Amino acid sequence: MTGGRPGHGAGPEDPSTHEAYGADGASGAAVDGLADPRNAPLPGGHTSPWFRADNIPAAEPAYEAGYVPSPGPQEPRGAPNEWYDPAGYQRDWYGPQEPSARMAPEVPAPLPPTVPAGAGSPAVPVEGRAPAPDFSAGPRTDVLDAVHAVPADDAGPRTEVLAPVPDGPAPSSGPPSATGGRAERRRAAKARGRRRQGPAPERDVPASAAPLSRIEARRAARAAKDSPAVVASRLVGETFISLGVLMLLFVTYQLWWTNIRAEQIAGKETSRIQDEWAAGDRRPGVFAPGEGFAIMHIPKLDVVAPIAEGIDKEKVLDRGMIGHYGEGKLKTAMPSDKQGNFAVAGHRNTHGEPFRYVNKLNPGDPIVVETRDAYYTYEMAAILPQTSPSNISVIEPVPVGSGFEKPGRYLTLTTCTPEFTSTYRMIVWGKMVDERPRSEGKPDALVG
């Protein structure tokens, strides 16, 4: 039968064999001498394509059998310490690079190396050595794959640090993330250099009002209606406005239109009288009310107005004519009479206003009455600025207050005063100084 494995059979153990493996530290040395597949070098003689011979530390001293390492921080055993070389990685991956004005790589200084200080203790940096990467939590993503210089728009070239691409869809807004290829990173850098425009301002959209109930709608309708006081005040205001407009129109009619209309009528009447005198169709005698029979001239006031029979307001005075007191108790003499007072009346304002400025006459100013057969010239003698409308003594054959003391051939002019009212009467008297037949021509007062 075949012999059992030394140390594992039923027979007695070989003392020589026991002594070989039982020596102090011999078993540990044997285990350390076994090949570790993780430390197997790649084809080419080194464990990394970016292996650098100058990074290999000095050979470790051999330990004799039975050596027990002292406690404390020690360097790990195994393969020689290797570290990531950025320059070698870039040269091996991209090939030799020529310096360019647009792309000038900037290699950051390596971090100080660290040496494990034991379980739970922080890493201690060691001068002249790069820190060893820690792959216990998986592959590192914060180590740069490459360093690319992207020129800015206004500040020359600058180095962009690339972050790993996160899982999931890209964000929908904002500048593009610099996690893709080289073209995308350049576009992202340009986008960051541009002016960022903020979001559009939100518009205040009024919320739609809730529909009103039937009762609320009725209350709103009643509230929208004007109160009786408001309606009354509005009616009063509109009434006053209408009255104001009517008063303005009335004043315009009285002060402007009545004068134009009266002057037209008086001018036509004067022309009719002169035409009749030229034709010789009538002779002086008794005239009907409203009928024109003479013409009055006041050279100083530039007045030429027809004289009609009667003092009726509508038929005579409002038509721009001068009325003769020739009816009833107010009947006065005619200019052709050998003795008496020829009294007339006329408007001072509106309707032609022939006596508007009679108050400006002075004693001695001529007043001429022209008839079919002769010219009768009077000279202004006296004036009574104001008297009562009922004072008819001013038109008597010898007027009271005129200064005349005996009968004669007199002239009396009556008109309203103050202006634009009919409260009082103004009286102007004159005395005849000349009578000239028409065949002898016009008197000197009308010729000059």
C-alpha cells in the first residue's frame, strides 16, 4: 500500500521533516515566497503600462529566519511601489505633444505621498514619494483622465478640470456640462463665458373671480345704480348747464344779432322813404302807426335812422327805428308845426341802438330832422341824466326841466338808462335854429 503523506498518516512522524517546517519563521517565509497572481507583472517586465523605473524604491533587506517585525508603521510588502504618472500617461496615450499657443497643458503638482500608519490612523505624507491610491471603495473617479487647456474668450488659455459623467439624463436647462468629448467641453467653456440671461419675469395673471350667486348679483346691480340724490344732482347740474348755454345764446342774440337785424330793417325803411320822396307819391299829413315819414341825422354820433309814427316796441323800436309820440295823451307836435315839442324815443342798447351815445352830446351840437319838404335843424340845449319812466312832463309843449320858459319849437329825445336796463329814462332837449326847404339843398350841418 502506498505510504501516507508526511505529517498526515497514521504512522509515526518523521522527526527531520517536523524540524524543517517547525523552525521559527520558516512557514511565513515559505508563504511569502508563493507567487501572487495580483502581483504578476504584465508582458514587458512591469505591472503597469505607465511604469517608471525611477519610481522603484530601494530593495528591502532580507529578514532572517525567526525575525519578528516590530510593531509600528511599516511599508507594505509585495510588488514595488508604483504611482500614477500624468506626464507619462499623456505621452503614452496621445504620443509626443508639441507646445501650441492655443493648447498649453498645465500639469498640476502631485500631492504629497502618504504612507499607511496602521489601522484607523490617518495617512502620513512622506517626502519625495507620491501617495498610493486607495481602491478599497472601488475605482477612483476624481483622478483626471487628461488635462486640456481651453482658451477663454478674453483671458487667454486656462485649464479645465473635468468631472466624471453622472448617471442619468442630462439637465434640461443651463449651459451644457463639460463631461463629454473635447468639442463638448469647448462649447461648455464658451457658454460659460457668455452673459447668462435670467428667466423671463413672471406675469401677474389675476385669478378669475368666482361666479356670484343670484342674491349677490342683485346686490351688485343695486349698488351699481345711482342713488336718488346723485340722479337729482345730475339733473340739476344738467339743467343749469342748459340754462347757461341758453343764456349765452340769448345774450349773443340781444347784443349782436338784434343789432344786425335792426340795422337791416332800418336801412330798408330809409331807402323806401327816400324813394317815395323822389317819386312824389305822398304829401305830408297823418301817418299810420309804424309808418316811416322822416329821417333823423346826428352828425356827431354818425346816426342816420328813420322816424316812424308811434312808439310801439315790436313795430317801431325793435326794428331799429325812432318812434314819434303821436298817440293819445302822449301826442306831441310835428317838426313842421309853428309851435310845439317834437318828442321821439329810441333804444339805447340792442335793436340798432340809435340813441346809444346821446349822453355824449354837448350844448350846440346839431340834430337834423329831414322830411319830404324841408330840413329842420336843432341845437342840443340841455340833458336830464335820469328820471322816472312815468314822468311825462318832459315831453310837454314847454318841457319841465329843460330850461325853456315860453312856447317854441323844441325837440325831445328819450331813451333808457343805465345801459342794458330800462329802469330809468334819460332826456335830451334841443331847440330849432333853422328850417331849410329841400329845394335849397342840405343844411351846413349835413354838408360839412
